[in-house]
Amino acid sequence: MRALVTGGAGFIGSHLADALLRSGHDVVVVDDLSRGKREQVDRAARLVEADVADTSLTDLLTESRTEVVFHLAAQIDVRASVRDPLGDARVNVLGTVNLLDACVATDVRRLVFASTGGAIYGDTEVIPTPEDHPCRPQSPYGSAKLCAEAYGATFHRIRGLDFVALRYANVYGPRQDPHGEEGVVAIFAARLLNGEQPVINGDGLQTRDYVYVDDVVRANLAAAESADGGVFNIGTGTETDVNQLFGRLRRIAGSDAEPRHAPAQPGEQRRSCVDVTLARRLLGWKPAVSLDEGLEQTLAYFRGV
């Protein structure tokens, strides 16, 4: 397979690029390095520093004879999307449309899109939440991802591009940024290992569905090879609240640190967990890494950083 990974210098994208290389595929990574790191890109991959909204992507896809595009480049900060919805839409909507158009122009076979579960569904009546549940995004980020999914489906209908959207739950693992506002596992891990006091927003009873990065990579590979398109949840189907998550991490880290509780974040979802039945049935995928195993591997990574 000749694959192109946008956002391939970032957290999930770099793991995906590595997995593609291990399987013997040709890999081109496109990343503007605003968040991604050059050192996370294997030298066996070709790294092109570019923005997904750049119209030169058509030339790159033609030159590399790309067959499958994995689109992971995004503005990922929910709070930043609230502060700057136009900036979020430029990357997450216009950048995606530009890439879709380039894929059609160059006969790319399939585009696998990194979408989001919780931010698209919003607060729901059904937990775990299936793909056909009404979508009520509570942030411009969630709205932009839902809009990008709609564009992908439209390009499939009117221009014949195979399109798959993977709605990720809360992805965690090695290489996740511990210094931003997203990625509570990485933030907790870094603070515990550095002897700093972790902070829990609100009462800590808000739940999330934590899925390990290697499982997400396998879902991308399955989506690339599947005959089925459409939208698939990628998670574990299991809720874990923030207090429980912190307790597990503290135990594995061998720490006796006590968290500080800060005020709850305005508009934060109370519960988020996705139903992965459809991915099991049509993609032949299921999560394989338990939460404790994933947390152990994540802490081991941060110990070595």
C-alpha cells in the first residue's frame, strides 16, 4: 500500500505511520509541525512539512501515487475551538475539504478520517452510545468534525471516494502531550512522575471511555482494508470516571500523591462512552489492550522521557 498520513508527526499519527512501515507499506507523512514532532517520524517515511489546507497536496498525492490517505491532522483543542471557532474550522473543515478534493483529483482509493466520539455526540441518553444516536456537539470542534464527516459522505455519494470516519473515544498512550489541556492520562502521568500535584476538575465523577493508541492504530488499518465504509465508533465500551483513572495511575506509579480538586469546566460532558458493536461486526476490530496494561505502558514511556 502507498499511504499518506496527515498529522503523522503527532501522537496517534506517528504510531500509525510506524505500524504501516512495519507492515512494509510506503509512507508519506504530511504535518505542519505545529504540534507534531519531527523526531517522532521514522526516517523510513518521507516527511513533508505542509498544511492540510495547502492546495499543493494534489501534486504530492500525484507524485507519491497514494492509494490510501489517513487523515489525522487537526486542531484538537476543544477549548481553543471555543476561543477561535474560525481558526478551528479552517483546519478541521476547510483542510478536510481540500484533502477530499485532492484525493478525488488523484484517484486515491480510500480516505480514513479521524473523527471524535464524545465531542460529536454531546450528552446522550444512551450509554454506551451507538453511531445512530442523534449528534449534539457542544463545541465548535465537535461541530467541525461532524461537518467534515458530512463532506466525506457527500464526496462518496457524488464523486465515488471511499470514505470511512472513525469516531475515537479518549485515546491515550506513549507520545501524548502532557503539557496541553487535552489528554488527562498523559497529564496525570507526567505530574505523578515529576512529584507534582495532579488536578482534577470538578468532583471527578465524570466518565470517559479510554482506548489505547495501539488499538486505535489497528482500527485504522482495518478500516483501510475493509470493504465497508461509513462511520464507526472506536473505543472500549467501558466507562471509567476520572477519580478511578487517577487511582489506577497512582497505584501503578507507586505514588501516594493526593489530587487537588479545581472548579468543574463549564459545559463539560458528564458521561462519554461509545458502543463499538458495529466496528466489531463490520471491521473485525475490537480493543485488545486493557486499561491497566495501557496505563502501565504509558507510565513506562514517560519514565523514559
